[in-house]
Amino acid sequence: METIFGNLQGLKSSQLKQLQRLYHQRIPGDRITTPEFSQRLAAISTEVNQPVCAYINRRGQVIRVGVGTPRQTQIPPLELPRYGAERLSGIRCIATHLKPEPPNEAALTAMALQRLDALVVLNITGTGFTRRGGGSTGYVKEAYLAHLTPQESRTLITSTAAPKVGESQIQSPSWNISPPLDLDDLADQDLVDLVENLEAEFQREFIAQEVDADHDRVLIVGLMTSEMTPLQFQDNLLELARLVDTAGGDVLQTIQQKRSRIHPQTVVGEGKVQEIALTAQTLGVNLVVFDRDLSPSQVRNLEMQIGIRVVDRTEVILDIFAQRAQSRAGKLQVELAQLEYMQPRLAGRGRTMSRLGGGIGTRGPGETKLETERRAIGQRISRLQKEVDQLQAHRSRLRQRRQHQEVPSVALVGYTNAGKSTLLNALTNAEVYTADQLFATLDPTTRRLVIPHGETDEHQEILITDTVGFIHELPASLMDAFRATLEEVTEADALLHLVDLSHPAWLRHIRSVREILAQMPITPGPALVIFNKIDQADSETLALAREEFPLAVFISASQRLGLETLRHRLAQLIEYAVDSR
């Protein structure tokens, strides 16, 4: 039995049968509709006293019938046969409307979201009327034909110049609405000619707007809840834009919403989901990134309604880690973190994961492909965990050897992009990769450094290790996977806590790093706070930092300012740490 969508409350069985019979109708392939089909749809709508929508493919087959407005009965993007900014979906909608007025914005927005070939709105009379000269009863007073039109241009906003929170740079879709038509004029419209011309223009526009085929075109979505301050919210969005940039994406737009709490199904409200979908379709976005972790069901619901891939902040960080890891240990730990993240999300991969397995060893008593995949991932996680444990034991032996030689060790810690690798290079002439990006380096790098002894001024040798940058709300899977890296922190005699003083959220960064250090299984050694990038900070910020942290050291690693002072303070720190063992 053909399915009827929308508001079916109060409908009689005879009315449902009339709606189901619409599926047996066929429209000529080159016509938008026929007078007979339009009158039949209007007659049913009059009888049920509700709007009715029929969705028709390019072969003239009715593929969906809904009771309600185009907005209420629209097809989710993932269920459309073809979807993309460069073409139309291959479906047109014939909709009835109970009031004598042109298509409203909600109907036109639904047309844009589905990228319909055309939208026909039939204004019905309510009771029907007898045509002049007698004949059949008519129910259509007038008709309107609407279709999308290509945008002249769409401005690309890159992540380096991402819009500030609260800015509205969303472009409305462009559409064309005909004057009132009678059914004969409507029937004379050539659908094939209309669609071919429109898609040719969309294709030209899409090619002209393609920035870089290798880069994701990203829409960022931020949700400000009651426990966040506006400043924290803005910092989170700017940081997420930096993360997307580091991962290789281009931020086209940022959308925000303020809610007292997260919507359990879609994080943001239903209206905002529609806005996201429309903006993504209008700007040619191919990835939506949320500023918080999403559950598997939320990802599934959002992708169904928006029609493109949806990821969260953790997935962006994991992607960066996968790109940046160089050593075998780093690659193992990244893969482990990704698999642990993926495992609970397998159920969200759609119907393909629920089929029975078809290979040797997978045709058990009713084992589904989903269960097989989950089991394989579980086995891979176990193997990786063993390898990571072996690497951890190897690192532990190396640390014991260093401790046996009584060479003091220092770990560089700090928020990501604070300048740790730059400082390591400046102090030791190392050649660690540096860039103005988040998580530019992941693998721990240890170098020898000669500093004056705290009391005798004689030269002494210490080991200094550059560690992975911290970030607020570091995903738990990464905390677990990067044990080997983070153990460099807990095993070090002392810490150098580097802070980017030029960042507007530097105080928050200090708190985030201290919170992560407090979660370590072994209490780290004493820490010296070092404020970096003082050449880029204003005088008020410098004065505040000196007042709040009187024992801190102020440097610019890139300009090599304050490094001698740092060496002497580091010597004092080492002496204190070694004496306190």
C-alpha cells in the first residue's frame, strides 16, 4: 500500500483511498502537470479541508503524497534521488493552498531545501464552481509556478576571516514566481526546457564557485547554552574555525543559536536545522561542523534533515591528529582514538550496516554486518592497545635509563599553538616543525639543552621534551590514546607551562591546561609559567599578566626575547625540582 505522509488525523478511509490512488496517476514527461490531475488534487484537498502535496519525478510518476503544506510534507534530503548545489533534485511538487495568495516563504524555502525542479501552488475555491457553459466542477481558482534561479555570486568567507559571532551573512536563495495562471496556461509550460536551462546555469555557477576540490567547504554551527558566557562562546567558535582551517577546510559561514539546553534529537531547534540546511544548500557547503560532541543519533537525525555530512569538534581534532602524526607511536595512538570514537557510532551508518554478512566467517547464526563490523573493530582496538602498551613500556625503560644517568628532564606543556615547538627550536637549535596552526606537532620530541647550574654557574645538561598541545575539553578518547605522550609530562622533573599572551582567551587557556594536568594519574612536578609572544600583546595585557603571575617569565620565542632570563630561571627550577625528589 502506498504511504501517505503528513497530518492524517480525522481522515476517513475513503479519503485515504483517494489519496492513495494518486500514486497511480501519470503525468506526461515534458509537462509540469495537467488540468485533470490538478483538479483531482484540488477536489481531494477540498474534501479533506487540508492542503495536499503530490511529488512527481521526471518520468511523470507520483512518488510521494502528503497531507499538509510543502514545508510539512517535504522530502528529507538524504531520501532525494539526486542532491547537490550544481543540479536540481529531479522532483516537482504540486501543492494545494486553501487561501487565494501566492506561494509563501515557507513553501518557497521548502522548494529550495529540496532543490525541486518546480513548485506549483494551486489556490482552491473551497466549494468548487461550475465552468461557463456547464461541464465539470472546478476547484482551482488560480495557479502559481515557482522555481529556483541561480545566484549571481556567493561570497566565500575563509576561516582566517571567519565572521564574528552574531554577524548575519547568510544569502537567501533566489527564486522566480509566475503571475497567476489558469490550468491551461500551466499545462503549456515545458518542464524539460525549464529544467535543462536551469541546470546548465547551476552547473556553470557551481564550477565558478569551486574554490579547491581538495578542501571541504564548511558551515560551522555553534550553540550557546545558559552555562556559557558570550565571550566563551565566541572563543569556542573562533577556535573551532582555526581547527577546521588546520584540518584543511574553508569556513564559508558560521550559524549560532542560543538555547537554555541542548535539543536531544538535533542539538539546535527545528527551525535552526532548516536554516542550516538552506544555508548549506545556498552556499554549496559539503560539511557541517558542530562546536560540541554529537551522539550517533544526533548525527543521523541532522544528516537526514540537512542532506550533507555532519561532524563534531572531536572528529575534527581526530582528523588533524591523523594528518599530523609522524612516528609509528603517534599513528598507532591516532588510529586507536579514531576506532574508539567510531565504534559506538556504527549504528548511525544507515541500512547498509544491518544486512547479513556475506563472507567466510561472517555467515553465523543471524550475525548482521553491523555486528561483524563492530566485532572486527573491537579486535583491532585490542591489538592496537597491546602495541601502545608495548610502546609505553619501551618509553618507560628509556625514561628509567635517563633517570639512572641522573639527567634532569623538563616537559614543555601548554595550550595548542602557544609556541612550544618554536621555543624548543630557539633553545636547542632543533628542527621541529612549526606553523601558526593548532596541533602543528603531535609526536613528543626530546632534545638536550645546556643551561647554567643554579648555584655554581657551571654548565649542566638537561633533557627538554615538546609535548602535544592541550585544548579545552580534550576528548576522552584522545586522553586515553595519548598516554605515552602525556606520560612525558608526569615523568618529567619539572614543567614549563607556555602561554600565548597575544590570545584574547589566555587566562582561560591557563585554566584548561591546569585542569588537564590535574587529571593526570601521577602528579606532575613543579611548573614555571612562561608568557610567550609578548611582542604581539598589548601593554594592558602585559601589565595584567605581570600582576596576576609575578613569578612568571616573559619571552618571545620567535624573536628570541627573554631567553637568557628563561635559562637562568629554568636552572633554578631544575635545582628545586631535583632537591624535592
